[in-house]
Amino acid sequence: MQIQTGRYKGQKLQRASSHAIRPCTGRVKKSLFDTLGSRMDFEGISVLDLFAGFGSLGFEALSLGASHATFVDQNVHALRSLKATAEKLRCGDAVTIVRQNVLRFIDTQSGTYELVFCDPPYSWEDYPRLVSSIFERGLVAASGSLLIEHQASGDFSDLPQYDFHKDYGMTRVTFFTAENQP
């Protein structure tokens, strides 16, 4: 698992041998960032990576010019890997690592981010509540986007913030935008 583009291109992410963490595949990540790159400029944006795991998406955004990434996870192995990658890339001043339950984090935050990645376990039971909580707390900037990776069988097109989705075999990434807020 490595960073594919930008200033950290080719750098490998530190990872632990934990089966509890399901990283975004390289194919999915490349497609996501190609799609995002045609829709937004990464330079200077703030990124929130929820259920961050090894931080593949957040570090890719930093590599493309994001000014700051906040990584949230409660898995100890993931947190150690995130810290090791930030140290290896010497980008610790642009990174905040939070050990907390994601729902608790969302409920206590008031900042905004131009880009929010969310990759909960596929067994997550209430995606609509997760999406509405993120938007209700105002975590997505007015012109920002939320991307949620989930099983391809999930359909969230009835949610008001829904923008579009892309399928990658058994994986689907749904894009939401604050511009579609009711």
C-alpha cells in the first residue's frame, strides 16, 4: 500500500498486521482521486478521514496539496501506523490523529472540512444516520464532499445530500455534497 500521486508518490504507508483493518484498494483509491481531481483543487484544503485505518485516503490528499488531515480511529494498531507514516513523511505538523469512537467524535466537533472520507466496517448498521450526523454537525464545508466506502448493495440515493456513486466490484463509494443540503 503506497501513495500513488503528488509529493509523496511511491512512499509506502506504515501498516500493522491487523485483520480488523480493511484498507481502500489501490484501484479504488486511484479512481476516487481521479474523480475528485476533476471536481476540486486539493491545494490548501482540510481533510477528515473517519475510520481512518492506515490513512491511505488522507495521506493521498496531503500528498496532493491538502494543508491538514485529521485521522479518526480507535484501533490501536491503526493509530500506531498513522503516527509512523506521518513521521516517515515528515508531515506531522499537517496531521492530527484522534483516538476516539467515530460517532462520539462527530458529536463533539464543530470544524468544517472540504473533504471527508468515511470507511466504516461493511457491517455498519446505520449508514443514513452516519451521513446525517456528519452533515448536521456541519463537518462538510458548503462546497465540500463526503465519500463513504461501503458494500455495493447499499443504496443511499434517497438521502438529500446524495450526489452520485461509483461501483468497484463488491465495493461502492457514494459521494455526498453539502450543496445538496435541504
